[in-house]
Amino acid sequence: MEIDMWLWILAVLLLLFSNTDVWYFLRGAVVVLRAYFQPPVWDVLAEQRRSGRVLPHDIDFMGHMNNARYLRECDFARFSLYTRNGMFKAARALGANMVVGASTVRYRRSLHLGEPFELRSRVLAWDDKAFFVEQRFVSKVDGFLSAIMLCRQNILRSSPDQIMQHLCKRKVESPEFSEELQHWISYNNASSQALKAENSPDGKLQ
């Protein structure tokens, strides 16, 4: 019976690992749990920093950190950011969901095998539907800014204003949108409109 039980457990684990990215979810849970026990950050706009290093399984055939690792590190950094500044807690209290609506990464110089880096994340601004987050990869070797990611974090069943009011107990105005952020938002809106037009039966926006 004991052998049968272990065989079933092994079969379930194999099924999970073959159909789901188990390590991603495990690390995500660890990041949130660790951030939960760290001191809270009361300033929602404050920059938060996480350290990392390029590992052998993260590199492409050129020896540079691959795109998947960049995106994963940004995910985990946002999990930590939202946990420590209270955004996750506020969203849960309001019955809201937070989903990534769009993101883009601008690479300036590749991070190489073994190179230590710092990922700096902060909320830049928000509108009536989403928060806009900036994440910067900075090499610890020479302080060079290696890559910048912009992310639109959509809020479902609530709004950024409601989340900010829940956190700050007052109305909070969004910081001004930088020229770079405005350009990115305009580009996304134009792309979205073009896709809607393509999918419309008559080729026009409804």
C-alpha cells in the first residue's frame, strides 16, 4: 500500500511538472511570503530594490541573460512591491483583481553570465483603469542601466483611485505622466484601435 501511495504521489508530481510551471508558482509564493514579513513601505510611490545574479540556466546561446528571466524577475519584483506597499492587501479588501494589461522592455546592454544586478521597481502614475510601473535592471558591476521595463497593471472590479484611497484614507492625485510614459500609452492605444478595426466585419471601429 505504501509503495502504491508513493507511486500516486510521484505520478501527480510528474503531471504537475509536465503541464504547469511549478517552480514559477513556488517562487512567487515564497517572494510574497518573504515580503509579507519584511517591514511595510508606507510610500506607495517609493522605489523598491531586489538583487539577483545571472545563472547558467538563464543564459541564451550568446551567454546573455535570456528574455524569460527578465520577465520573471519583473513579475517577482512586482509581487514584492505590491505586498510591501499594501496594494495587494487593498485589492483583496476591495474585491479587485490585478492583471498585466501590457508591458515592454527596452534593452540597453545585456547582462552576462555571473553578473550581479539590482532590479529597481516603482509605481510611476495611474489613470482610471491601471497603474503604470517602471522596472530598471542596473548592473552591480559598474552601475550601468541595462534594461527598462514599463508595465500597465490593470485593476478589475475596482480602480486605482479606490485602491489609493483605501491605502491613504484620502484622495490622492496621480503624479504627472512623463513624456516617455505618455508616448508608450499612445502607442498601445493606437495598436489596440488598429486590432479592433481589423477584427471588425467592415474594417471600421464600432
